[in-house]
Amino acid sequence: QAEEELKAAWSQQERQLREMERRERLLQSAVQQAGEQLESFKTRVMQVCSPSAAGSTGKSVTEQQVIEKVRQISDENQQSHEREKNLQKELSSRLTKEREVSGNIEVFKNSLQKLQ
């Protein structure tokens, strides 16, 4: 009976080992696919950001290049938002002045009408 239990335990461990090996192969395949997808993504990012920097040169795009390009785009985006905010403030200020001038013109017209 002890021998049967040992055989059963051994068989169970073999099944577990085969399952672990199968999972390891699946994980290795997934890691390889993820690496390929990352390379493809980096190349596409660089092609969109700077077509001359990727693809046409035939060189692999480094993560640092992608990071720098994304940082540059982010900085430009931040500057655009700042410019937009400043222009909104200026527009608001001009509209306020325009309303003030319009109000003054109305007061002036009313004063002229009263004088006439």
C-alpha cells in the first residue's frame, strides 16, 4: 500500500511538473510577444513624433529616445495650455474693457440726449 501511495504521489508530482513546464513556456511566449509589441509601439511612437527618427533609418528605437520625445511633446503641450490660459485672460480683460466702454458710451448718449 505504501508503494502504491508513493507511485500515486510521484505521478501527481510529475503531472504538476509538466503543468509548471507548460505554464513556463506560455509565460516565455507571452514575455517575447510583449517585448515585440513594446518595440513596435516604440517605433510607432517615434514615427508619429519624428518620422525621420525611426523606421527610415532602420535603427532600433531606444526607450530613452521615446521617453525624451514624449517628454518634449508633454512640455510643448504644457506651453500650449499656458498660452491658451494667457490668451483667455487677455480676452476676458478686453471684453471687460469693451463692456466698460460700451457702458460709458451709453451714459454719454443719455447725457447728450438730456442736453438736447
